[in-house]
Amino acid sequence: MVKLLVGNMSDIDPLGSRKIRHEETEIAVFRLSDGKVLAVENKCPHKGGLLSEGMVCGTAVHCPLHDWKIDLDSGLVQEPDEGCVTTYPVEIDRESGSIFVKL
């Protein structure tokens, strides 16, 4: 298992995001309004829009291209659309505030 350092909690504003890359994989890391941090593949299954540029609403991100809504917990596209993106486990070091994504 690979553990990637994203940065610190203070590096991502609430409802904001950050992109990281590992080899050919680009991952969008989101900080929700409740402080939870979730990570998904940074590509909408519809037309490849960068989810890191989308708007977060609750636990979903809206693709900036065609407004598809993707649940950040499950990676599933919300109805009436269909599809899914890969999700990645996130670990936060409570002492340092460091965020890690596990691959």
C-alpha cells in the first residue's frame, strides 16, 4: 500500500479541494464543511471533467462540465445519471493535521 501526503488540514479550505498525482492517477481531495476529508478519482465518468474544479454540496461534488453529481463517500453518480469514480481511503494524523491518501 502506498500512502501519499496531501498536505495539512489548514491547506484545504472547507468545501475546497486539492489535486495530487501518483504515476498516471490524479486524485481530487475534498474537505467538507464538517471537516471530513474524502478523496476520489479526479475525472467525471461522463466527459472527464475535473472534479477538483467542481462545487461541493453536502457530500457530493458537481462536475463543472455538465453538473453530474458524484457522491464523495461512495463514488457513485447520482440519478438520473449513471456511473462511478474510484474512491480512496484518507487518513488524518490528528496530532500534526497531515492528510494522507492510501492507494
